[in-house]
Amino acid sequence: MAPITGDRPTGAVELSIGGMTCASCANRIERKLNKMDGVTATVNYATEKAKVTFPEDLDPQALVAEVEKAGYTAKLPEPPKPEQAPPEPDELAALRTRLLVSVVLAVPVIALAMIPVLQFTYWQWLSLTLAAPVVVWGGLPFHKAAWTNLRHGTATMDTLVSLGTIAALGWSLWALFLGDAGVPGMTHGFDLTISRSDGSGDIYLEAAAGVTAFILAGRYFEARSKRRAGAALRALLELGAKDVAVLRDGREVRVPVGELKAGDHFVVRPGEKIATDGVIEEGTSAVDASMLTGESVPVEVRPGDAVTGATVNAGGRLVVRATRVGSGTQLAQMARLVEEAQTGKAQVQRLADRISGIFVPIVIALSVATLGYWLGTGEGAGAAFTAAVAVLIIACPCALGLATPTALLVGTGRGAQLGILIKGPEVLESTRAIDTVVLDKTGTVTEGRMTLAGVHLADGEDHDEVLRLAGALEHASEHPIAQAIAQGAAERVGALPSPEDFANVEGLGVQGIVDGHAVLVGRPRLLEEWSQHLPAELEKRLGEEQAAGRTAVAVGWDGRARAVLVVADVVKPTSADAVAELRALGLTPVLLTGDNEAVASTVAGEVGIDEVIAEVLPAGKVDVVKRLQAEGRTVAMVGDGVNDAAALAQADLGLAMGTGTDVAIEAADLTLVRGDLRVAADAIRLSRRTLRTIKGNLFWAFAYNVAALPLAAAGLLNPMIAGAAMAFSSVFVVSNSLRLRRFR
């Protein structure tokens, strides 16, 4: 339920919006909805969703009708269907087909117009045959959007593209059928002098077809990046178990997880995912919840303890009673958090659309004024229309269509070579304003797995012998801490012997016989039960390690305590350098973790971070990002786990470690393919450089057009100068973008 507005109770709904082509469309729908009595709406162009709060006495269908009146489509959320929904039509594939066909047809048209040697006797008619489908069918999305804009008295870049291409095609048709352009042997020469022409022998088919193809390319790349917005939710929901072994009349029956009901008892074997949230009825184990909680150490569980769906049983067999299923589970709640964070993202206004809001009406007014002026001075309809159309054509944003996609293609291509995946142009705008970078600890700053981090020996003990005997015994255990010790021992001393006897002592550790020695590995209490007390020096070391948040394990054999082994999630060797690089970019690093304060402070001290926020639950990570944003900070978040996904989506810029989960990667704006935090600094530098390139491209794309507009309005612009100016601005934009390939 949404907040109360005045005395009227309110409801909330999320509409799916269709037909938006730019950020100004979202603004128009938002204004329309907000004019309704008691309605508050936020429309997000990137996710194509509208979050609407409305009075409860208002039928939600009225909201749909209002959006449709504005020329767009809207759908209320549909109730979930148990059966498989039919696949939706692939809009991206349709746009790709439109783009490919347009490019194939436009290339020969441009070549024929620009290379006189190719201009055979009736070349202009072949150009018309190829160009007409590109302008009419290829440019249909722009013409539809322009018509919608016209009906509502507004103009966007679509309006300019549609007007320019139709004007170029229309004038070319007039010149071919009623003017001199259709005569056999007509050529486009290289006369670049400024002179007035009546335009009857000029055709602009290459401009019409080229602009349509270029702008379609930009629209395709934009649509491809937008499409990924919903993928985070799909990835999150796919994390859970697919089926589950339910106990029915004492027998295990395998059923799909959707059939599980609250109160059912189900079995979880070692290595399996826990199917849903529940309480343990039988068995003890260690549960790896790192992908949900960020806690690096697996949690010991026993009967009566609560467990969360999608976490992994790392130890023994468990029988769990389901307490929450379906949409009530913690996993489903996290999916909702990701969706809310994505839908609530600040609207990204495309730079080109912002400029076009001012530029387009001015160009149209100038074109009309030019037509009126030349007609009024008695120059004749031919010269007047030539000048008016020249204004539209020279203003038509050919280079503008390349400005963003080419810089983005080169920037993202170079990023991919360096292990950085950038999702779309809106990401680049976010990097400019970032002043705070929040770093998840587990798997981002640290390795994300338990590692043998230290060995403290009693006087006279042999380092290799301690590791050999302790590692051999721990190798027989499935516990993650035991496995970390066994792996660390094997790496340092080589092959480990097999224990002759082995027993797990619940909650305390393990004991057994190795090479004739009665070995104990576990909590100090286990050794004390066998009268093996830690010497004062080892007792002190154990206390220091535990105070620093590490896990300390005692080792003893043959009646004596011999050593303390330290297991921890160690800091990556590159993390300290990465933090220094982030500071050099003017960013304030903050360490955020679900781990305890001691662990977090130790890690922060190692890498040089001053601000630490510890013991934070997954939902709390989103709240931390929101709180920092409320303080006026612009926040980047770097994480790798499911527990980070919602915070990555909420942050102004989300960076996911590619070594992490698919959910985090899908929710983030940038993905760092390698597990090296230094790449985060590279990603921000590359993004800022790419954004600067896009801005430079946009400036020059407009500069050429604006500089030529007075010539066009004066009727002094012949077709070759118009073509040359457009070609030169396009070549400049592409060359400027290619400089990004040299990014180091």
C-alpha cells in the first residue's frame, strides 16, 4: 500500500509501457499521468515501466487509457500463470532485420552518389529503387514516432530524422520526375563552389538512405542494452533448486520445487541446494550461505536452526521443515528488491535527445522561414524549396547517428579486451559524477573462499610435520574449514598420508590416527578434553586471530598441543593497489560486508579503507546505498554475490566481478571479467574517456551542421557541399571514436 495522499487511501501499480523511442517519450507519459487527480507517476525509459500511485477509488484501467491517449501502449501486471507462457515476439530480432536490410540497400546508393566512375547511364533510377524501401520501410519507426509527436505538438530527434529523410526523398522524386535529374547520363560532379541553384537537377537519395541506416544502427545498439534490464530477475529466480526430495509416509519422493508446501519435510544431501526457507528437524551440517549473505565462513547448523532457500548444504544429510515457499522466500524477496531498484533508477536523458529538444524546433522553424523568405522575394518555387530542403538535410543528424554508437562500440570493444563489459550509454553518464565507491568484501576485496592463512607453532615443533598430520586428518572431513586446511597443507608439504582411523566430534572438530599418532584438530575445548592444554604463547596467538575475525583451529597429538592453524578469507594481492587507484580517481572507498566488525576492520586496515560498514544483511545493503545517496553522495557499488544484486541495481553505478554470480552480473552496469579489483578503476577511467568522446562527437556532429545552416538558408548550398559536410562530420566522428582503441 502506498502512502496516504490527503484523506484518500491510495493503491500502487506497475504498468508496462510500449512504444517509447526516447527519454522525452517517458517524460510525456509521466506528465500525462501526473495531471490525473491524486495520481503520482514515475516512468523509466530504460526498463519501460511506470510506477504509479493512485486513489483507490480510481480504476487502474483509467491509467492505461490515459497512456494510450498519449499515443503509447500500457499493460497492467498479469497474474502469474502456472503453465508456460507463450514466447513474446522478439522485437530486437525485428529491429536487427530492419537494420541489416537497410544497410545492404543503402551502401550501393551512397557509393553511386559519391563515386562518379560508378554512375552509369540510368544510375539515378537504381538509386531510387534501392533508397525508397530504406526511407519508407527502414525508417518506419521514426515516421511513426514523428506522427505521434506531431499529434501531441512536440518534436524529438525522430521528428528531425523523419522530416529530413522524407524531404530528401520527396525532393529527389520531384527532381527525377519533374526536374532535370531523371535525364539519361545525369551525374553528380565535384563542383564544390558556393552558388545558388534551383535544385531541379539534384537528388539527395544517398543522404536519405544513409541517415536512415545510421540512425537505425544507433537505435539497435540502444535496444540491445535495454533488453538486459529484466535479465537479473530471471537469473535470480533460476538460482533456487529445481526439484526437491519430499518425505511422504517415510519415503523420499522427488517433486518439482513449485509443489512444495509450508510444513512439508524435505531431505537435503551434501552438496545440494536447500529448496526453500525452513527449519532443520534432523541432522547437523555446515551451510554455505555466502552467495546470499556474503558471510565467508560456512555456518554450523543443527536441529532447530533456520536455513534459507538457495544456500548450499556443505556437510551432512539434513531433514528440513519448509516454513516459507514461493513468493514468501528470502530469494523471492531479493528478486523484488532488484526489480524495485532497477525500476526506481534515475531516468537517463540521452544527450542527443536533450539537445534535439532545442535544436529540432529551431531547424523546422528555420526551414519554414527560409521557404517563406525566398517565396516572398520572388526567387521562384524551385529555389525556395531547394533552400528549405537544404536546411533540413544539412541539419539532419547523420554524424549524430554515429556519435554515440561508434564511440560506444570502440569503447566497449576495448573494454572487452581489458576484461570490462559496459552495458550501455547510460552507464557512461553515471561514471562522471561518482564520488563514493562501496566495495563488497567477500569475493571482491578478498578471495571469497577459506584459505590456510597462518601456522603458529609451539616451541620445538616442526612446521611440515604439523601440516602433514593435521592436513591428513582434515582431508577426511567434508567441512569447508577442514578442506581449506587440507588443501593448504597439500600445497605446502606435498602428498598427505591416509588416516588409519577417523571420527567427527560434533561441534568440536575431528580426531583420528595418522602414522601411528593420535591426532586432534578442532576447538581448544576438544584438546582440553584429552588434557592437551595450549601453551601460553599459542593461547595468546589464538586470541589475537579470533579478535581479528579469523578462524583459529588447535592441533595436538600424543598428549600435547602442538600448533594453532589460522583459516581466513584472505585479501587479494591486488586489492590494496586497487583502492589506491580508486582514491586517485577522486573516489572515497567504503567497505561493506555481512561479516562481523572484527573481520571487516582487519580487511579494511590491510587495503587502506577508512570507512567500514559491517554485519549488514542483503536488504540492508540496499539501505546503505540509499542512505549514502540521501547524504548527497553519488555511489558506485562493486560486488559479486546474489546478496549484492539489489544494491548493485540501486547504486548510481553498479560494477560486478565476473567471477561472481550471474545475478550480480545482470544487475550491474559494468562487469569486470577478471576477479581483479584494479579493473574497477580501469573501468571507471575507460567509461569517463568514452563519455568524453561521445560528448566531443556530439559537439562536432552539430558544429558542422550548425555552421552550414546559414549557407543552406541563404540558398548557397549545392548538393555536393551538403554531402561533403555530412561525410566529413561522419568521418571525423568515426576517427575520433577510434582513438579509444589506444586506451591503456
